[in-house]
Amino acid sequence: MPCFALDRIPSMGSMTSKDNIPAAEILEPPECWRLLAETSVGRLALIVDGHPDVFPVNYQVDNESLLFRTGSGTKQEALEADATLALEADSVSAEFGMAWSVVVKGKAQRETGGGQALDSVRRALFPWQGVGKDILIRIVPESVTGRRFTLTPPMRWTSPLNDATRAGVE
């Protein structure tokens, strides 16, 4: 039976030079909110039945909080069981050689209020499936963090497997 010797795999440190890796720019909260407002799709991370799960959602920024719609089901049940969540949104521009990622961590609260502004947000958040998403959820942030990256040209990408010794079938 082939054996895979972990001590023979080169480390990332030996394969890349720190001089070749651009540092990620840490974004301040106002910039994070500006970027979140530029896109409307994120990945919502929740605990479902004791395990992490991720759901795509379309959202809208509303006064340094996020709103999304959901219906009865897995997300709604998980939010009622534990309102702690994270939402990540990002964007990649190969044209400009930049990427960013913003993570909002906080609590979910069901939005039951009304008013013209909230009704406008409800209408703007048209569910992808068209119907059955009548529950409006507000993410009340506890932290907002973000990073912006300069993309490395693909010809300089390396992975630990590029130089790894591979055991053949014997």
C-alpha cells in the first residue's frame, strides 16, 4: 500500500517568497458598508442542527445593517433556534486585478415593523424564487471586517501539490 510522507511535502513558505505576495488591505467599516452596498448577494452562515451551513441570499444595506427575505424552512428555523450568524459578500475584478471580501457577524432579528422606508426595502428585495419569502430579517451587526486584495497573475500561482512527490500505485 502506498505511503504518503507528510515530511516530504514542501511548505508554502519554501515555494513562495513573501516579496511576491501582496499584503491584503484591511478595510475600515465605512468602506466595508460602501462595498456591501455595491453588491446584493452574499453567503449567510448559520448553525443548522448543530452544524455550520451556508445559504446564498440577496440582501440590501439599511443604515449599517442588512436586510434579507426568507420563508418558512431551514434558514428561518435555524435563525429562531440561534440568531447568531455571519454574512460574507465579495467581488473579484480580473480587469482591475482586485478582489474584496467583507464579513458581517451579528444577530438576526425578525423585522415586523412597517413604514414607507421599510416597505420600499421589502419591495426591492424580490425573492429569487418569486414567492414564499415573506419573512424580513435584519442582521444587526456586532462586527464588520473587510479585506481588499491585489490579484496575483495566474502564471505565479503555486500550490503545495505542484512540487509534491506523488506515490504511484504499486
